[in-house]
Amino acid sequence: MSVRNICCIGAGYVGGPSCSVIAYKCPDITVSVVDLSQQRIDQWNSDNLPIFEPGLDEIVKSVRGKNLFFSTDIDKSIQEADLIFICVNTPTKSYGLGKGRAADLKYIESAARMIANVSCVSKIVVEKSTVPVKAAESISNILRANHKPGVKYQILSNPEFLAEGTAVTDLINPDRVLIGGEQTPEGLVAIKALSDVYHRWVPEENIVTMNTWSSELSKLAANAFLAQRISSINAMSAVCEATGADVSEVAHAIGKDSRIGNKFLKASVGFGGSCFQKDVLNLVYLCECLNLPEVAAYWQQVININDFQRRRFANRIIECLFNTVTNKKIAIFGFAFKKDTGDTRESAAIYVASYLIEEGAQIRIYDPKVDRAQIFSELTHPAVCNNPDRVEELVTICDDPYRAAEETHAVVVCTEWDEFVTYDYKRLYENMLKPAFLFDGRVILNHQSLMDIGFHVETIGKRLARNNVNRPIAATN
């Protein structure tokens, strides 16, 4: 079969960019991205997109209104589509069985029921959201239990492997496109139909087909392996600080081994984002359900090390500031979980700021892409805060980094934005209280030049020679 009309249910971080690139690369295919949120659809139809990704604006504007459409008319888009992507949110459950680990599939189920209620002809339904293994089976059961006479469905798994900040590049030049489906004649026809869409710009050798369950597990496994590498190098960073080794030198040395490679070996204050923690916890829950407690414990430790790294960094700030930050002003540079994105989900900055707020610090936050409402939404979320009034009292959002640092005791770098490297740190130092501390949680700054200015510098994974400030007094119990 030939795909001429695509419907994407969900206009979020996955659906919006993915379908924009499909429309851009396939001018003969009509792509409709639909969502229940009128506000989000209005943003996609405006000059101020709801998602910041380098290059996305240009692509959307070049095809929007031609063969790319954003709408809340979900029923019409489903009826007209040959192929339907399900790109809805799959958050970690915050209640009931599997709380804190299992994926909440209520939006997936809702989308499947919507498709079954509306469809009058056969469809290919593609799960693109990150889901636990066997989710496609649940979608299939819902569709087949509610289908109209003569309507048949083929369910495919086509997980996304996007890195925020490089999503457009990842979509245009993917390492691989994964398509899983039933290994039946009908399933293979559906796999080929979706493969033909990607063949317009993706080399054939980069399109990998397999059974549905392998495809679903491959997504979780990929993110688990990447998160594991980050936790591994962060665990080494603690050893480096204790021994005098330099984690950057260690990472360079082991990265030269072709069996290991140099990707994801950058020590930092910890990983964040919408996928790593959620997918690893999902894998932990899956292993527990499969009665594999040793495997579950192994992957749980990846999360534990990440939590340990965040807390360790915050404790280091407190210890260096003479074991108290109560009423001290601290500037946090960066609130997004990584550079070149406005996404703050599971950002390390949330937890570092929260730990310091617990200690009574007055926090000033500057981020070039994250607005005040989003920052306060994260800091007052029930999962990280039980006293929203205290956040309002102690946190100030600044639109200028130099103003954020004025009269502060310390500057803390939590995101690796390129602009942070270019600042006039002598000017920052002159307007700070002395001794002036700088905590580089992303290991991006020139530490020797900062110490030459007069800063007391602390970073991840190495000790720095001290020539301007005495070591802080040790905490006592």
C-alpha cells in the first residue's frame, strides 16, 4: 500500500518535530498533527512555536499550510489518514500499582479508543511514544475489540531516538530508523509502507526492521545504556575528587579505546530530560514484573548514582560556603536540562535549586530560553516541593546574567549553554561578595583564568589548586 495521508496524534516534543520533517521530506504526503490542546495548536500555527529546536522554525514555516497542518479536529484527521502515529505523553505513574516507575498508558489507550471509534476503513497505527514492551499488544487488543465491520489494523512500533537540541539533525540524518511489526504477510506489508515513507531521505541500510517486541525494548535499552554511561563517568568523578585524578583526563583515556568510544563520557551534575530517568525506571519495573530482581537492581543503580551526583554537588556548595547558605544569595546559570533546548523536565538545576532552598538560600536563576512560569512550575511541583510559598519567597528569576550575579556569594553553572563560556567573569567577580565562589557543574569554563581573577572555583571530577581562599571549615555534628 502507498501512504498518502498521515495523522499524528500528539503535538509535543516527538510528534511536532517528527511530522514536520516527514512533511518537509515528503511533499506528496499530507501530514496532519492533531492535539486536544487548542493553545498548543495555536502555538504551532504561530511564529512562536511551543518547542525550541535549532532549525525547526525554518522547516515548519516552509511546509506549514502546504502539506503540514496543525489542528484540533482529531476525528477528521483520523478518518482521512492511511497511517496514524501515536505520539502522546507516557509519563511515569504517580499513583497506584507501579507508582514512580511504570509508564502511565492512559493517553495511549485513549488514542487507541479514539481511532477505533472514528475509523471506517483499515489503518496502519504506529506507536512512536516510548512505551513498555507489549504496549503494541494492548493497542491491538483495544482496536480489534472495537473495530467496525471490514476495518482492520496493523500495529507498528517506530520509536524515536531524538536528542533534544539536535532533534532536527537527528531526524534528517538518523543513525537508524527502527520499525517493528508482526512477521505476517499483512504485518510485512505495513512495515514496507512505513519504510517507503522514510526511504525518501533515509538510506536503506539505516532502516532496521524487526518484530514488535524487539523494537519496543530497543528504545528502552538505548536510553538505559546512554544513562548508564553518564552515571558511570559521574561515579568516577567522585573517585577522582577523592584521589586527585582528573575525570576529564580519565574520560579521554578510556574514550580512546575503540571498544568504549568517547560519547556520553562527559562528567556533570547529572542527566535530565524527559526520557532517561523515565525509561530506566520503566525498565526497572519491567524487570521486577518479570521476576528479575537482580536485573532490576542493576538498572535502579543508574538512577541512584544520578540522584547521588545532584545531592553531592549541592552539598559541596553548602560545605564550601562555610557550611551554611541560609540567607546567602546564589546565582544559578541555566535551568534547562541541556543546552539548545527550553525543556526543563528532570533538569539537574531543579534539584540543586531545591536542595539550596531547603537550606534557606536566596536563589537567582538565569536561563536564556526558560521563562519564569516554567521555572516556578518545576520548583513548586509536588514531587520536589512541599512548600510553594517558600519557593516564591526565596527565588528570583533574572533576565540578565550580570544582574543575577550582583551581590551574590556564588555562581552555579547547571546548564552547558555556549554563552556562559563567553561572559566577562571579571565583571561578574567585581560585583559579587567576597570570597566569590564559582561552581562549574558542567565542566565548561577555564578554571585557571577564573582563579587568576580571584574566584574560588569548584568543579566536577577534579581538585583545583587553591591560591586565593582557605579551605572551608569542616562540618561538625
